Amino acid sequence: MFMASLPQLKISWTAILALAYFTYLLVGAAIFQILEREAESNNRHHFQLEKLHFLTNYTCLDGPALEKFVQVILHAWEKGVNPSGNSTNPSNWDYSSSFFFAGTVVTTIGYGNLSPSTVCGQVFCVFYALFGIPLNLAFLKQLGKCLIIHLGRLEKGMVSVVPHKQTVEVLTVILFVLSGSLLFLIIPPLLFSYVEGWTFGEGFYFAFITLSTIGFGDYVIGTDPHKEYISLYRSLAGVWIILALAWLALVLNMGARIMEYLVVFTHPGFKRQQEDEDVSSTKLEDISKI
């Protein structure tokens, strides 16, 4: 009786999503801190020991001179020049590498290992990104539509074999995810591992960090000065990024819809509340247009 008299608690879907989002960020930050902070401290300690050993072996150098040399190395690295090797290292701005860089700009990956160092290059990069990012979004959206059309054709072909429509829809999604995973997340890391000398785990890590547009820059293809790459290597990688982004966007969209469906299925009240929020937001947009 007491439970029946209690008013139903109304929870906003937006509030639930916001709470889940920020909780996810906070938990992730804590886990990253636990996993990486000690390793960072060890690396700093190791670097300081190496500097002390270097000064001990080369007594002609003093501490300030070594620190100045370290700053020169860091400056070179920030400008995209690999401090290892010599002046015969391949250029970071040949056409293939420039094409790869242009792709990272419009896709907003931004590895951070290479950036324009001239004023003209920086200004051009701003305007190039200003027009290129919307163009990239429109292109990926169109690619997504083409993939959906092919999925629809595949589904129609499978319906003629399997009469159950829901079963066909599930099989089509599974086939789409598995074939895309093989084409964009399994085969490319194998090739990158072979060419770059990475493990498969490192290659897969690079592929996912790239396609999710996180782009840390800790692993970047075609940057080892001791390797000879084919001229189209980075250009082909740029094409892979664009095609894979369209596939991954569809997969993530499917995942978001599945999560939303599960929440609505387990809590039917959320659907009506979300519809009310959508109606309210539409009314506000109409009022703002007046």
C-alpha cells in the first residue's frame, strides 16, 4: 500500500546520459592515473640517470650545456624533425606525407608529431581545416548512405533465402561488423606490424586510436628514419582512414541505437519522456526562428 502511494520518480533521459558520460570520464581518468603515473615516474627517473651517466662519461660537458642540447632535440622533434639518423632522412613533407597530413587535418585526428612551422603554412592550415572538416563530414555521411544502400540490397538478397525478416536483419548487421572489422581493423594492423616492425597489438592500437580520431601520436606510420617506405605508403594509409571512418561511424551509430533500445526496453517510461523532450526542443527551435 505504502509503495503504491509513492509518486513515480521521473528521470530525464538527458540527465541519465550526462551522468553516465561524466562518470565514464571520471572513472577512466582514475584508471589511467593508476596505470600510467608510476611508469611516468620511472621513465623520468631513468632519464635523469642517463643524463648523469652521460655527464660522467663526457666530462667536457657540464649540466647547462647538456640541458641546452636536450632543448635543441625537443625543438627539432616539435618541428617534425626526427633527431635520430642524419640529414639524409626522408622528408616529412613529400607529396605522400603531405597527403597523409591533409587527411589527418580534415578528419581531426591530429597526431601531433607533425605540424606547419611557417606562418604561411599555419594560416593555410586554419582555412584548410575550416572548409575541409565540413567537407569531410559531408563526404563521410554520403559514404555512410552508400554503405546503408548496399546493406539494404544484401538484406533483400538474404530475405529470399531466409524468410524471417528479424533474423535477416541481425545476420546482416553481424556480417557488416565482421567483414568491416576484418577489412579495417585486422588486415591493416597486420600490414602495419610487418612494415613498421610492430607487434600486432601495437598495430591494432594504432588503427583504433586513429579511426576513433583520438590520435595520440605515440605510434605513427612512415616515420622510422631507418626504414625505406614505398612512395604511396602513407597515401594509401590516408585512403584507409577515410573509408574506415565511414564504416566505424555506422558501427558506433548502431551501437548507440542498440544501447538506447535496451534502455527503453528495460525502462518503458524513458521512451515517452524522451519524446516529450524532443517535442519541447522542437518547440523552442520554432520559437527561436520567429
